[in-house]
Amino acid sequence: MDKLNKWLTLIANLGVLIGIVFVAIEIQQNTQVSRSIAIDSIQNASREQLMAMVLDESLLALEMKARHEEELSLQERARLSYYYEATLRHLENAFLQNEANLLTDDLLESHEVDVRGMTQNHGFAQRYWEGHKSMFSIEFREYVEGLLRSP
């Protein structure tokens, strides 16, 4: 009887060990799926932002007007501000996904060009960032400020 209990205990322990291995494999697969979904979401949002600029000639003209420091009407400033906020929210999302280890560093770095382009290339964007950066998470603000200080 004692021998039977030992064998049953051993079999039960092996069953638990096998269960733990399967749970670990499932967690790894779920992590990979989560990363894939995060990357897909970020890439789709990037594509949509770019397509907005390509397909909406007035938005492109407005961006060019701002880059050349031409006078913007109140409506134009509001429209461009909302576009910049949407772009920065997208970038903040990419940053936060990276912080959660769902987005790789190289994909986040690919968005740094967007951050620098928006906030360093012309006065309107610089003024927008300075006036609105408090709307974003502290971590993202520090990230952007670090980018702006670097060459």
C-alpha cells in the first residue's frame, strides 16, 4: 500500500509539472500574440496618419504653411493643433507599449523621427509642444524632452 501511495504521488507530481510546463508555453504564446497585436495597432495608426496627410491636400498645405512660418488663421491653428495632438497621442501610445515590453526598441526608435520632426522643425510645432506637453504622461514628456536635447 505504501508503495502504491508513492507511485500515485509521483504520478500526481509529474502531472502538476506537465501542467506547469503547458501553462508556461501558453503564457509565452499569449505574450507573443499581445506583442503582435500592439505592433499591428501602432503600425496601422502610423499608416492612417500618413494617409491623412497624403489624401487631404488641405492638411498637407496647412502643414507646409506652418513649416514656412506663414500666418495661420484661428481655425487653421486649431486644426493643426488637433492633428499634432493626435500624432503625439499615437507616439505616446507607442512609447507606453514599449515601456510595457509590447513594442520593440527599434520600432519605437522609428517614431523618434516623427517626434523630432514635429517639435524641432518649425516654430508652430515647438510652441504647440511647449503649450500642451502637460496633457501627456510624465514619462512621455521626459522621453520627448530627452529627444529634443539630444543631437
